[in-house]
Amino acid sequence: MTMSAPAGERAPYLDKDPRRIAGMFDAIAHRYDQLNRLLSAGLDRRWRRVAVEALELRAGDRVLDVCTGTADLAIAATAGGTPRVTVLGIDFAVEMLQLGLGKLRAAGLDGRIRLARGDAARLPCGSGVMDAVTVGFGIRNVQDTAAGIAEMARVLKPGGRLAILEFGEPRMPGLRALYLWYFRQVLPRIGRRLSRHTDAYAYLPASVSAFLSPDELAALMSRSGFIDIRIDRLAFGVVYLYVARKVDEPRRAD
Ligand SMILES: C[S@@+](CC[C@H](N)C(=O)[O-])C[C@H]1O[C@@H](n2cnc3c(N)ncnc32)[C@H](O)[C@@H]1O
């Protein structure tokens, strides 16, 4: 498999047109969870748990899970033992949502987690209504990253918390080379074979390499009104967790 496009051309699978991205996730939905477990050696569940813990949810919190897919992060948000947490999961890929809904019903969680079709760049929620927002491995796919981050800031209450999980690339020299070989050569082959999609799992490493660096994403969050931004490297930098708080309303001078 070749990962490079001719000089001056963008690899076709880096096109983030919303219809193309939604179609790609719809096409791989039936294998999505299985491939997540397999390709991350089961670590993906732990990453979502760590993201939810970082939010320090309180009883009765309303959480928005953007790019919810098959709802694994939404489910993790209700699994932490904090009472009466409710979640709205938003995604534009209908097949992913259908599978998520099946999981919610099977787990008896459909009363606490609601799923709806929507675009991260135009969230179907009012302003200042959410206590926390989560995004798991989704922000990289949003065509206009700045619009996506700005929308998350808009829907959060002042002081509300944001947790973003996104793939990265380890920096440690030997490990980096080994991981990039796995990520760019092995993973796309396994993904293609099991999902039967020609380029969804080539898009994954290519889109991670082309995405904003951790510092650039943190700077974007800061420009959108997030403060106390923390960047944690998980699994040596295979995944990054960004945790932040929406700035409080400025105090009025009396
Ligand atoms: C890699 S999956 C992640 C799913 C889930 N958050 C998880 O942790 O497994 C990315 C999801 O983001 C969704 N997505 C990408 N761009 C989106 C956008 N602009 N609006 C809504 N959903 C989007 C895709 O449809 C897909 O279901």
C-alpha cells in the first residue's frame, strides 16, 4: 500500500468533506468497535475512561459528546458512578448512531443517553447549556477545526469542562519508528481487510500526521475561550488528552 500522493496533490483520503467523512464512517460502522479494540489492543476503553475522569463530573451534569459514533465515550461518561449524569451524543453518520442506539438499549442506558444526528460545526444545542463536552477521536475529522472548537465553547456553561481525545505520534525515537511502521503499514492492511473499506484505515494515519500539533490545537482552544488547558500524553503519545475549562463570565464591576 502506498501512503503518498503525487507531489503538490493532497492524498484523496484526506478530503474532509462532511458527506465523504459521514459516508466513510457509515461504511465501516459494522466493524468499527471491533477494530478499535483490536487495533488499540483494548486500550481505547481505558483512554475514554481517563478522559471522563479528567472532567470530574458532578451529580446531574449534562454532557455533550461530539462525534459520538457508536457512543462508547457517551457510555463511559455515565459509567463513572456519578449519579444522574445525562449525555447527548451528536454525530452525522447514521449507521454509527444506529449501532450506538442498539448498545444503549441493550445496556438500559437509553434513558440517560440520547443520540441525535448533527454536525460538529453547527451543534444542535442552545448556548451555555452543557456542563461538559467530550470528543473522542473526532475533532481531527471535522473539516473546520476552529468552527468545531468554537461550537464546543458556545454550548458550554461558563466554567464548563472540555475533554478531547485525539491520536498523536510518539516522539521517543526508537518507539516512534516502530509505531509509525505499525500505524502506516500494518494497521491500514488489517483495517482494510476487516472493514472491507479501501481507504478508511489509510485515512486514519494520514489524517493524524496532517492534523494540528498538540500545541497548535491548544492554541486554538485558547483563542476560542478555553483556559486551564492541560495536555496529557497517553501511551507514550499514541493518544493525547486535552482538558480545559471555558472561561468564566467576566465579573461585573460594581
Ligand atoms: C473515529 S470516530 C469516533 C467515535 C467515538 N467518539 C469513539 O470514541 O469511538 C469519529 C466520529 O466522528 C464523526 N464525525 C466526524 N466529523 C463530524 C462532524 N463534522 N460532525 C459530526 N460528526 C462527525 C464520524 O461520523 C465518526 O462517527
